[in-house]
Amino acid sequence: MTLFVTGGAGFIGSNFIFYMLEQHPAYRVVCLDQLTYAGNLSTLAPVMHQQNFRFVKIDICDREAIDQLFAEEHPDVVVNFAAESHVDRSIENPSVFLQTNIMGTATLMDACRHYGIQRFHQVSTDEVYGDLPLDRPDLFFTEETPIHTSSPYSSSKASADLLALAYHRTYGLPVTISRCSNNYGPYQFPEKLIPLMIANAMHDRPLPVYGQGLNVRDWLYVEDHCKAIDLILQHGQVGEVYNVGGHNEMRNIDIVKLICKELGKSESLITYVKDRKGHDLRYAIDPTKIHKELGWLPETKFEDGIRKTIHWYQEHQNWWENIISGEYQEYYMKMYGKDKW
Ligand code: NAD
Ligand code: TYD
């Protein structure tokens, strides 16, 4: 079994590679990653010299290079994590999101059609459903909820989902899609809420909360997401979409306060900043389908997962200090520079 994992030098892709190599030692895993600002080769150091692992620096939009790699490796399964993934960056500059998230997915699926594949799995997001109101806790996203996107990021992910389903119907490509809620855990780039707040709090820097911090996200520990994808690869039905989430809704402000408490920092670091444009109010997944059909349930409780995550960032300060130098500093000043608050 040869498994292609695109975007495997990023947050969830790297966790997925570690998970799969551990669970399926007989698999050969090939990581395809362009190493954008969000990809970090040092993350893969623990597996880099394993015989059944190969890293290839490649752009998923580069049709010729992708074709060549498929001809060489003949993958049985492709799991596509590669994407531009940060909503705020998509608001600043949508075009790279359209290129990677839509054209890159199409390029990979064309290669799958040409060379043959047992499964193409598209890693999507609950953000394709848009948002839910804050005053209707009875509402959840199901797989039947209409696509109704808010940001260039979520629109590009929804486009890729529609293409994947079209390739299944039109060409019979064996596609599955997972739509997961917000992940947290080790190796997440510190531009996203949880690692950003941990890193800033550790340095006694201001903690920039958008608006009033009342927006709600449904948090899942990254390993539970990896396990869900593995189950879908093994037992999922082709042509189907599976929502993944563990009923763990939290307001942003409560997460930031929890991080302050765990790190022994004062809540006076919390700084309310200008709200995100088009900011989605609430995400909440109904995971009934994946639970009933595949027996998936999250294993890590939020209070344990967040403690493990904070501890990981304390223990791996070198990892994130290195990656937040350079390009990230420019981004940070542009997004959070004093004149923006
Ligand atoms: P990430 O930004 O941490 O990692 C993305 C990876 O893709 C990086 O290693 C980057 O170098 C690589 N990449 C980007 N453009 C590429 C290209 N053109 N060719 C090859 N590689 C490229 O993202 P993440 O948080 O790990 O998310 C992974 C996937 O999961 C994404 O598709 C995202 O939409 C989806 N997702 C994320 C979350 C979340 O909470 N982070 C939740 C649900 C779904
Ligand atoms: P983020 O981690 O960017 O994930 P997403 O927008 O894809 O859900 O943001 C999570 C929530 O945290 C979202 O409501 C925006 C908010 N947020 C802040 O309040 N401050 C920040 O600096 C960031 C990055 C996010």
C-alpha cells in the first residue's frame, strides 16, 4: 500500500503521517509538500529516515511534476491536506487560495484518473457550511446542510468539494470527503487562535481577541481527526461526505482565558481588536453519520487536550520560535500592528 499525503509538512498532515506510520507500519507513506510558510520540514524529522517514508518537495498545482511522481510511485490512496488554510490571509489575498485549494485539488484528481487509484480523500472543513446563529444552540451542521460560504478560504474549500463530488459522478473517481471542525494540538502554526495565544502569553505579549470574543468554534484534538480519516479510508463509502466533530463548542474568549490560567498569566494581556471581516459566528458539527456508520467517537477530552497542547508548546519553544521568524513577522505587523487596534 502506497499512501500519498499532500500537505504533510503542515499541522494536521504531519500528525496524520505520524498516526498512519504508527498504525500501519506496512504502508509506504509519501509526503508531497511545497513547504510554503506553513510547511516545516523539521516537523517531519522523527520519520524522515524511516525506510517506508519519503518526502517530496512539490507544488500540487504543478501538473507535470505531479504526473511524474504518480508514474514513479503508483499510489493506491491519496489524502489531500495541502491547502492555504488561514481565513485572515484569504481575506488579504484570495488568489493563492483559489490556485492551491481548487486548481491543486483538480490537478491531483486528474492524475488519479489517469494513473488509477483506490481512493482520493479530500480533507475539507465545516466552514463550507457557513455559520450558525449564536442564539440557536439547537442547530448543527449535518452533511445535508447547504453549502453557504463566508470567506475566500471557505469558498475555495467548497469549490474543491464540489469538484471532488463531480469527479466521482462523472468519471467514477473513488472519492470521499471529510468536513472537520477546528483542530488543535501539536505542530499548529502560531497564526491560528490557540497556538497564537499560547505563544503570545508565554512572551507576555498582548492577546488579540477579535470583536468581543463571543464567536464559537467546535474544537477537536488533532489525533481524533486523524483517526476519523483512517476509518473513512478503511470503511467509508465512496461518493460520501462525513462530518467530523466532537460536540465541544467554546467561545474564543473562554479559550483565551483558559490559556492565561494554565500558563499563570494575567487576563490583562487580553486586548480586544478590530473584528475579522465577515466573521463566522458559530460552527457546530453533528457527527451522527460517522458515529453510526463507522463507529467514530472522539477520545481526547478538551480539558486534557488543551493541557497537552499548552505543555507541548512549552516544551517545543524552538520549533515555533524558528518558524515565526522571517515572513511571519511581516504578516504579524500587517495584521496586528499598533495602527490596526
Ligand atoms: P497548514 O496550513 O498547517 O498546512 C498546509 C500544508 O500544505 C503546509 O505544509 C503547506 O506547505 C502545504 N501546501 C500549501 N500549498 C501547497 C501546494 N500548492 N502544494 C503542496 N503543498 C502545499 O494546514 P492545516 O491546518 O494542517 O490544514 C490541513 C487541511 O485540513 C487543509 O486542507 C484545511 O483546509 C483542512 N482543515 C483544517 C482544519 C484546522 O482546524 N486546521 C479544520 C478542518 C479542515
Ligand atoms: P482561527 O484559528 O483563525 O480559525 P477559524 O477562523 O478557521 O475558525 O480562528 C478561530 C477563532 O478565533 C475565530 O473566531 C477568529 C478568532 N481569532 C481571534 O480572536 N484572534 C486571533 O488573533 C485569531 C487568529 C483568531
